[in-house]
Amino acid sequence: MGGLLGGMLVSGLGVGLSLPTSFAAGTSGLPPQRFATGSAVLSMARQIGLALGVALFVAVLGTPTTPQATLDAFHRGWYVTAAVAVLAGLVGLRTKLPSATTPQPISTTPPSADNPRDPASNKIPT
């Protein structure tokens, strides 16, 4: 029982330490007005991946009837999990990071009364 508890503790610490880092890495290149949307998309992708991963693991396990069949099913499940992890790593290596965007120059023209984007303008755009 102690080995199981230790393994759960180590895996819990690993997930707890990696999730904030992965969210920070996934949203660091986003502009501030897109941060919430990017964080939500990452969270949704994580939840969908978790649901599909558990469903795949249960499908691979099946319904073994003997203790040896149960052990074989768990070994098969871990092999499938390792294969999916390697495949995800290869896909991650193939993705290209977006290039650094150059900042847009700030307009030096003074706002006019005809500019509907000027907050000081009282003119309602038609």
C-alpha cells in the first residue's frame, strides 16, 4: 500500500507542477485581450484529452476475467499510453512556433471630429 501511495503522491506532484507551467507556456505569446480565450481553449483541450484518454484506456483494458488477464490488460494499457505519449511528443516537435510579431507603429496623427474611434469625439458614427 505504501508504494501505491508514494506513486500517487509523485504523480500528483508532477501534474500539479506541470499544469501551471504548460498553461503559462501556452498563453505567453497571446496578446492581453486574448489571454482569457487562450486559457479557456487550453483548459478545454486538456479536459477533452483527459476524457478521451480514460475512454481509450478503459477500452484497451476490456473486462478481464482472471488475475493474469487483468495484469496483461494493464500492461497493454500502459503500452498504449506510452505510444500515445510518444506520438504526442513527435507532433509537438513538428509544430512551429509563431514568429515574433513586430510592434505596430503608433499613429502620430491627432484625432479628429470625423474619427468615430476617437473617444473624445461626440459624433455618433452612422
